[in-house]
Amino acid sequence: MAGRWSYPRKRIRMLLLENIHPAAVERLEEAGYSVESLKGALDEDALIARLKGVHVLGVRSKTQVSARVLDAADRLMAVAAFCIGTNQIDLDAAADRGVAVFNAPYSNTRSVVELAVGLMIVLMRDVADKSAAMHRGEWNKSATGSRELRGKTLGIVGYGAIGSQLSVLAEGLGMRVVFHDLSERMALGNARRMRSLDALLAESDVVSLHVDGRAANSALIGAAELGRMKPGALLLNLSRGHVLDVGALAQALGSGRIGGAAVDVFPEEPATNAEPFDSPLRGLANVVLTPHVGGSTEEAQEAIAEFAAERLLGYLNCGDTTFCVNLPNVQLSEVTGAHRILHIHRNQPGVLADLNRALAGAGLNILGQHLKTDERTGYVITDVDRDYEPGALEAVKEVSGTLKFRMLH
């Protein structure tokens, strides 16, 4: 606003999709922003049409934020994934356009872990099939094939926030835990790291998948891997749909090679609750299918809403990029007694020097400055004295490599 005032919050538009918890809407509106919330996901064309003039987008797991979407978003500053994963967002394309992306990496951890424990018990005791038989009026009291978790070996594939917490709870239930992760992870309790996935599969009575959604994890568990599992072992997938070949799993279950499975995520999922669901796993014995509800508890959704909303407010209000997944992370306090210049640029030589020359040429006195870069992007935060003329910052916007320029007062 004539180089003197921050852009009015009430004119910053936010679009939240996929029925994001009301706590996020309440927090963002309380901070003075204009928020529109929709229940369902949008396909690419519909999203492009709705993003005109939108400054902040909030999504969960179904909405795909592609490079084409980002190209069409004329005012987009930030995207918040109100979930753990960000594979539905083209992070590189967002970084190339200076759009910050945030997620909520820990808020639904406990909910996913509790569901995994419950599903292990359900599968070990054949609860789902016994319940279905009872609803049909059949009484089949038998201990055959019904086992305790205690003393069994749990193999955890992916030992991040969810996998490691599952490890602790499983040990508390008397299970022996082994895990495999490509990154160095500290083993908790008595858990033991396995050097290879094959070694874990061969040793585990239950295998639980908790890997991220990167493309390299596609078909991580296929026919060959299922064939290396112990006969009659159980498999859980509460991570991402594409990491498991569900067709191969259906065959392994049909042949009796795998004793049971619980699957919460699928390669193709309905965009809304009104659409039908189909899978080769439907109708198979000792198979529990859930509609991507691992993190869908009231507690988790509220925690996610609050966490992601606070990350957005930190970025919008003071430029803080803590927990940003595609731009350099810089922790910042509120602006006091100064005007703050936020400059996101391509990581190329000379940008900081050019920026400071532009500031000096405009007669601005620098009170403080931060610079952080990653392999593709740089982020410079400069606090300047408020005594400058309108239009003095026009030269800053023209610095070579500039992706996004914003002022905070």
C-alpha cells in the first residue's frame, strides 16, 4: 500500500478444501483473514478456477497441487497440507514460484499408531470375520487361528514419528520389534534395526508399513516381497496407497501365503464420500479395509488444524518458515519498530549483494538481516528503518532471481 503499510489482512483470501477442521477456520478468521472452506476435494481444472485471487490454499490428501495449478495461481503465497504427507503437492514447482508449503508432521501420529495396534489385534483374533458371521446369525466359538500379540515379532518398515511410536506401544504389549529404515534412526526400547527389507520380512509375524509418499517407494511391497514374508504373516498399510501392490496382496491372501491384512490407504481413492470404492481386496477373508481414516480422529484433526494454522500465521505475520518443507527454514519473531522485507529468490550468485545495493540506493537503513539458502532457493529477511519514501522499494523487486517479494509492517 504505497510502500508504507502491510497488505490488509481482510483482503488476503484463504481457500480451505476437504472439510478441514473448524478450529483452523476459527483461528485464521480470528487473526483477521478472509477464509472460504469447502467440504470436498477439487480436480485440477476446478482448483485452477477457484484459485484466482487466492493467497493461501489449504488441502488434505486428495487435492493435487500440480505445477499447472501453481502456474495459474496468480496470488498464491502459501499452501498448507492439513496432514502429514505432501506428495500431493509439487514441492519443487512451488519453491520455483516462491510459494511456501507447510504440513503437520506429528499431529496425528498417536491416532495412526492406535489404529495400527487395534488392527493387529483384530487380525490376530479374526475379529472382523467373526463379527460379520454374528451379524448373519452364525455362532462359531473357536480358538483355532486366534493368537495373542504377546511374543510375536512386529516388523516396522519406516521408523519415523509413527513407526517409532508404534514400536514403543508394541513392546508394551509384549511384542518383539524389528525395523528397517533407509535413514539412520535411533532404536527405541529393545527394538532392533534390520539391515535389509528382506531380512525384516522373513523374520516378522506382522509387517506394518509407515514410509513416506516419495515416488521411490512405489510398489515397495509387491509379489516378490510378499513371497519373502513368513507363511501366514499379517500385513498392515497405513502409509500411502502406492507403496503396496494391492493386486499382488489379493493373490497372496487368496493362496493363503498371507494370513490377513489391514489396508487404510489405496492407489486410487474416491475424491468424495459420495463416490463408489472398489478394490481387489474387497470380500477377502481376514481383511480389514478402512477409508483412509488413520489420522481421522477428532483429537488429531483438531491438533492438525491448530498446528497448520499457526504455521501459516507465523509465515504471513512475520515471515517465519519453521517447518516449511520446500523453502529454507528461518525462525523469526514479530516485527517491532521496523518494516520487514521478505525476499525469496533463486539460489544464484550475487543476489544478496544486488539486494543490498538496491536498499542502499533507496536510502534504507538496515536494522537486521537474515539469509538462508538450500540447493535451489534463497530467503532473505531484512528489517529496515521505517523512514523511507513511497516507491523506494521498486528496485528491490527488480533484483535478478527474485521469486517473491513481500513487506511486513
